[in-house]
Amino acid sequence: MSDKKIELVVIMPVYNEENAISDVISKWTKELNRIGMNYQIHVYNDGSNDRTLEILNEVASNNQILTVHDKENTGHGTTILKAYRENISKDWIFQTDSDDEMSPEYFKYLWEKREDYDFLIGKRNNRTQATPRKIISFISRITVRLFYGKGIWDVNSPYRLMRISKLKDIILNIPKDTFAPNVIISGMVCMKKLKVLEIPVPHQNRQTGEVSIKKFKLLKAAFKSYFQTIKYRIVKR
């Protein structure tokens, strides 16, 4: 690996993506190499019970840029928060999901604007959602606006570039069992009036793998997220 200072760490949580993960890593590696930066990709396997971990280790054996972290299954939110904290010394962190719903080719539009902003987010464009998820997205957005302030539309987007010097304290202060830390981070960015840029990024529904939360568990998780988001804001007054 190059001795040059790492400009960017890409954080990617993964759960049961054996059919897609190799291709997703390849796409991101090719795009970031094309842009020409010094970067690392850190994939956090959240207790997958298929061949995801085996495939990741195979890919990593031929890709020095890729680091694989294996952990017990705790959920998407706690996994990305762990990843953020373990890379808190870096200059820039970019988080993306492993489901290939948002293409690497649009990352360049965030990266080229980074000098002027602290928090750059890919707003999911043309997103198709079932009614329950539409309601959850709406309530998340309203919760952030009411308790933290305006400034971000897609508050839980999994396509976000963060200047860590501005967000370090925010990340370290979020309880480690938080279900949706990205929502709280978006809220605190609004409250602290950091420099924000949202860029529309085309969204397509997943073609492989599985969502980690389904049906009634989704609603239960949503209520937990709203409660934690509001509680965090009240405590931080």
C-alpha cells in the first residue's frame, strides 16, 4: 500500500450479499482508481450467514486497498457507527451501502465539491418505495426538521461524504446502540449549520441480496429510531 496519506476511507456495511458484493467492490475500486486518489475501502460484514465473508476474504487477498472486518450481527446502524469510530482519525469518510442501489459513477460529483463543504450527500433520486417506507422516510425528515433544523432532505441517505474534523465530536457522542445514527448525524449537521451540499443521485431497487428488516420489524425499528433521534436532541440541548 502507498505510504502517501490516505485522503478517503470508504465505509461499506454488508449483510448477506454473496451474489453482488464482489461486483460492487470491483465497481467502487475502478471508479476511485479512475478519479486518482489515495483511499481505502473498509467493508464491515455484519454477521452474514451466506458466503459473503468468504467472498470478501477472497477479493481482499487480491486487493490491497480492501480491508474486511467481521463482526457479530447487530444491525446496519450500529455497524456503520462502529466503522465511523474506528476510522475517526481520517480526513474524509464516505459511507455507501453494499446493495448496488446507488452507482459509484456519481461519487465524483461529491468529491470534486468537497473543499467548499463539510457534509456532502447523495439525495436518492427516482426512488421507488413501498408505502410503509415512504411514511418512515417522511417522518424521519420531519423529525429532523422539527428538532434539529432544516438543511437536508434525504436525512438517512447511505451515500454521504463527511469531513471528519467537523463531525468527529458528533460521531463520538452518539450512543453505540443507536439504530439510525445517520439520521442523528444529519440532524446535528443542520443544527450546527455546517456547510451542506445535496446532489441528486439515481437510485435503483436492489437486484440481489435481502433487506435486513422486514414487515412489522421495520415499523418497530422506525419507532425506535424516532425515539432515539428525539431523545438525543433533548439531551444535547
